[in-house]
Amino acid sequence: MTVKQDVGKVEGEYNRPRRPDADTIAYLRSLPLDLHAAFDQITVFLAQPNDTEETVEYPHMLAAALSAIDEIRNEIASLAGDEVAAEAIEVLAHIAGPHSEIAIRKLLFGTTGYALHLSTHRYGSHVLQTILELAATSHSEIDLASHREAPPLDLVNEELPSLAELLLQIVEEIVPFTDDLAIHICGSHVLRSLVCILGGVKVVQQPGSFGSQGPIRRGKVKPKRKKSKSAAPYAKESSQSNLHQYLKYISNSRVSTSDERIRNSLEQLVSAISGNQVREPGDLQHLACNASASPLLIVILRVLTYSAAVGECKTKARNLEESGLERRVDHHLSILQPEPKFVAGSQAHNLAKRLLCWQDSTSEQKWAPDVIYGLSGETRGSHILETVLRLSSDEFFDESILEVGGFLSKQSLQEFVEHDVSNFVIQTALATIRNEKQAEKFLEVVAPLVVNGYVIRGSNRRRGILWRLTEMAARFPGIQKATLKVIREGFVIAGEVQSKSNGLVGCVPKLLNMKKAEETGGHLTLDVAGTRTLFHLLRFEAKYCEEVLLGIADKLEQDDLELLAKDGLGSRCIWDGVLEGPVQEAHFSTALKRILKKLQGRWVGLAADRVGHHSVIKLFRRLVDMGDREKLVVELSEGMHRLTGNSMGRNVLDVCSVREYNEVGYSEWSSIVKKQLQREQWLKDMVEKDLADRAPKKKRDRKRKRLDRDATDKRAQSKGDLSVDTIMDTFSIPTRIEKE
């Protein structure tokens, strides 16, 4: 193994590199590197078939990146301290890292001995974090640095330490200083990346979040327009702490999490940050309330949970991905990425107990109630508590949070709800209730705050509690009737409606709190929590939805319904709330008929709108009566010229078969539409059946299994199996009718 050249090591608390060489910085500036062009070249090169005679040229930008990394490998630490050079190194890492482990090992090898200095440096921390994030995942079956057409390199594979050895060396360097790094704004980010790679997961940014706007972008994005003085009335109505990113298992990982050295290294790093046993409230709780350490502890807790459930979660994720029904993260409804729960005795469970000062040896907790109370009211500590709520096992959730935390006490709960921070913890607790028994207990203590109108009045800014309460009730039908009762009483006492005679019919406009463009200066605003409340009320059993449906169809004006259809939040919560319901039920089918009639003359405008055309398509598919579908198509056919002018309108014309209606008449058009809906339903049923088959099933005794099989065989003999002709007939649906 070659000896790495000294880059200015000095004796002391940590090693500090010398100043970067000006000629090397000029060399990095001169490199004609473009991330997008490099990705395109590499994609074309990897996509070429092996048996073809024509060969695609080796990506010249990848060759330039590999040569540059080989050229500066002994100056990585010093160059990382310069803003321009640091950004250039990150570009090189993004180009070569996913396709060459050798390149990553060279970059990491250049940081060894200086990891502590780089972790606390403004630019060096970005470089080290980027290299760590790119180190684990491989996007190519072979190392492109070892390809026969790759440029010749001075330091080859055999002369470099392995990736695992380099990671272990970095951990060894920074473990003694984790107390300082955890509260350092740069050091905490490096620790997060290191914990993720050792745990076999990576952080995925949600589309539209700040972290997803570029691989090497620094600083804040300049606002496109001047911010208004008054914020939207729903700006702080819900906690968004966990919506911007989620964890995902690394596929084709270069680091084996089953390696005992890697597991021990992760355990050593976690112990250095959080300790290894439960103690009285002190340093760890202060870290939980620190601006830098709190996100770090959240990442550690989630990584430990994921790493313990790696086998089960990978299987579930693969099944969902193969079936095409992977659950969406819906920011309109605040639906988060589903995450595993830690089990009793796991490292994540032990960390949660250390955070809450939970004592197993005593029946009466001495410190946990005060710790939960304190964390719930602290801006950053509350995020820790919310994470524990989402990840904890059912038993720990029930005994530690609900009982010991005082969430099932009316007096304590009122204090939590009235607080500006801890009310978000109550919202998370409502969203993470595990069974109907817990839901009944929670409803009993939350009901007084609804009945007295405190969470109903918009001025109190606590409608998030009402939203989460209805979300909980939508999951547990046994409490839906009682939930509706307390909501009706609350609206009357709050003075929002005059009497309970009309139920929730008059509450719909109050919950929406619509402010039109002329009132806000150019855009529609809604009460987010109230709008989401209506969506979950529409997810109740059909017999309980009549009042809300009447409020939407009758109390909202024509302009209101049109504006809601064109708004992202209103379309997702109100329109989809109605259209995704059981339309075969009388209440829903009647509401659709009324909406169809009320918006007569507006459907062409909605069909040409970027958001509104989705509602038009869904309405066409969900209408029960073909006569109602014909009314919609007749109006759309009158605006053919306008609809053919943009892609949204053309999509509506195709889905509703408007051209076919004009060409062949009602009878043929009706047959086309029925077959099309039949095919869509058949495909939907097949996918749902395939997903159900992939789900884990409980074992049944042989006798019952044999009886079920015999019954299935008898039904097949009596009714006949699904034939190939039937399947082909389903798929044989013309999209155009040829003129005779």
C-alpha cells in the first residue's frame, strides 16, 4: 500500500491541512464539467447492449472526473476549505461516485486524518457529507474506473483501503469529539450522514422541499416575489417537521450492514452521542432541545428503527414497488411516508427510553412524566417526542406516552392543547392512535375541548386538533357517531351556527373559511385544518356523510365550487373527498347529481384548467347514470375548439370520448364508455388482488384450508373460470369508431 503524502499535519487536538494550492484551484476551475451532460453520457454508455457491434464512446466527462480525482487525491482536505474548490470536488463526486467505488475511496482516503477539521468547517463539512452520502450506493454493475476504456490512474484498486476500513477510520477519528460535533451546525450534519451510511439507509428529500433543489446548492433560495406582510391564516396550523424528508433503504449498497465491524461502529457512535443507560434528566435532554442535536437524535432514532427491521421492511417495500401501489406521500392531506415501528429491546427502543428517562425497574416512573411534559412544550424537543410517537411499538406507545405522559387526563390535555407548541404533539398522538380502545379514551378527554368550542373557533388556531380527531375517527368506525355529536355541539356553542337542527350542513363554509382572490390579492386561501377536517368527515361510514355532502352541494355557491376545483388543496380535499366516496350510496350519488347541475356552463372552463381537469375526469368516471354522463359530454362537445387548444382539454376529450359521441351517437358512445370503465375496473381488481396475495397471511389449520379449496373448486365448476376470450374481450375496446 502506498503511503499518503503529508498534507500539512500538525500535532495538536486535531489535524489541520495547509492552505490550498492556487494552481490546483485554477485547474479545478478550468474543468469543463456539467452534471446534466455527464449523467446523459453515462446513461447512454450503460444502456448499450453487450452483443452489439457498435460501441458507444466512453463518457469523456466521467473520464475527466476520474482523472481530476486522481490528480487531487492528496490535496482533498486542503481544497475542501476553499469555496470554489469545495464545490468542484462535490461536482466530481456526483459524477464519478455513483459509478466508481474506487473514486469514492480516493475521496474518502483524502479526508482521513482530517475528518474532525472538515466536520467543523463551513465548506469542508459539505464536501465530507456529500462524499459520505454518495459512498454507499452503486448505480453500475461494474466499477467504471476499472473499465478497459477508462483513463489510466496512478492509484489503483489494490493500493487503497476498503470502503469499510475508511468508514471505520473516520468513525474512530470523530467519536471522541461527538459531544462538540452534535451541537455544531456543520458537525451534526456530518454525523447524520455517517449514521445513515452505517445503518444502510439514505435520506430522500420530498419533491419541492429545499433539499431537493440541487445536489450542491448552498444557501437560501431567493424568493421570486416580495412576501406579503400578513401570513396565510393556516401557515402554522400543522407541524411540518417530518414532511420534507424520509428514509429509504439503500439498494445495491457497497457497505454491508451485516458486517459486525459496521454494526459495532454504529453502536459505538450512538453510545458516544446518547450514552448507553438511562440516567436522570440532564445532558441528553439538553441535546434533545438543541437546534443542531435534536435533528441528529431524530435521524439516529429512525436509522436504528429501520436497521432493526431491515428484512421485513425491504420485503414490504419491494412488494409495493412491484405492484405499483406504493403509498404516496400526500402533502395536501399531510400523509407521511409509512415507517416501521421499533420492537421491545432493540437499540431504538433503548434510545427512546434514554430520551424519556424511562425506568424499567420501577412501576412508578420518577422522571418520565416531567421529561415528556418538558419536551412537549419545547420547540425542538417536541419534534423528538413526535418521532417517538410515530416509531414506538404499540405497548410502549400505550404505557409510556398516553398513560405516563398525562395525555389521557382532561386537565393535562387542556394544558397541552392550549400551549402553542405542545398542541402539535397532541395532533401527532391523535394521528398515531393504534386501536379503537385508545381512540375511545382519547375522544373522551378531547370531547370537552370540542364541545366548549375552543378547537372550533378559528381565532384560537387550534383546528388542527379537530382535523386530527376526525382523521382518527375515520379509521375507527365505532367512535364516528360520538365524534359527530360533539362537533355539532361545539359549532353551536362557538356561535358558528345557530342550531343543531341542520347538523353539519352549515358548518362546511365555516370550516373552509374561503377568502377569494380579490380579498387576498391574487389567490384563493383556505383554512388548511378545516379543509382537511371535511375530507376526513367524508371518509366516515356513508350513513354519517349526508350532512357534509349537503353542505358542499347546497351551501357552496357555483363560484366557490369552481374555485375549489381549481385549487390544489380544495380539489384534493373537497372534490376528491366526494368523488372517492362510495358513489353507489344514495347520499353520494345525489350529491354528484347536484354538483353536476350546479356547475352547468362551467365544465368547459374546468376541463381546460391545469388542476380542474382532474376533477372533470374523475366526475365522469364516478357518475352512476349514463344520462348524467351524457349531459357532461354534451356541454364539453360545445367547447371542442377551446379544449383542443391545450393538453388538459385534449385529455378530457379522450377520456370522455367526446369525439366518438359526436361521430356515432349515444348508443355506440355508451357502449364504448361502458367497456372502458369495465376494463379500468378489471385492471384495478387484478392489481388489488395481486397486492393482497403479496401481503403476509396468517397460517390456517389444514382442515379449514381444505374446505375452502373444495368450496372454490365447486364454484369454479358451477360458474366456469375466467376464459381467455373474456379477458381479450375486455381489452378489445376501440378508442375511435371508424366511419363506415
